[in-house]
Amino acid sequence: MKIITLHKPVNQNELFEHIQERLNLLFKEQRQSNISFIISNTPNGIQIKQPELYEGVLFNIAVHYDELHITRNEHYVDDVNSITIESILNSLFKDISGARGTDLLREG
């Protein structure tokens, strides 16, 4: 699990809307691909899936006040699409946190 601090409280619904608006668009631009991901806002967090290509949830982002607890599907850590999504998510988290930025608290 990776834990990122945003240095300000974040609302899960706000983060979900931001990811839903931007993730697929940015992914298509970066990868020059027609792959789209399903982004769901669940009680357990924001989930990112692509059931045609991947079994299970690729990413789950649980919001804890000003921290994001990010779980990544261990079967796809070296997959180029998964790595691209992670990079895009990091930039989207910085968007949400504003001038305060983000810090990686823990990865592992």
C-alpha cells in the first residue's frame, strides 16, 4: 500500500469526480490508446478497473481525511498501462492538493 498526504482534507466525492473527468482522457493522450477504465466511487474507496484486460481492481484509493491509501493490484505492477495510470493519478493528486503539494509517506 502507498500512502500519500495531500496537506489538506479531501472529499472522496470531489476526488472521484476529478479522477473520472481526467483519467481516461489523459491516459488516451499519453498512451495513444482507446483503452478506457471504469472508475467507481464505493464505500471502500475509489476503484479503477478494466475488466476486458485485467482481472479485479487495478487501483483502490481510500480517502482518510488528508491521506490517500492507495492499493495497487500486485499482479500488474510492471504493466505499462498500470504504470501510466499511477503516473496520471499522482498528477491528479497534486491538482487536488493545490500549492501545498503531496508527500509520499509510505510505499510497500
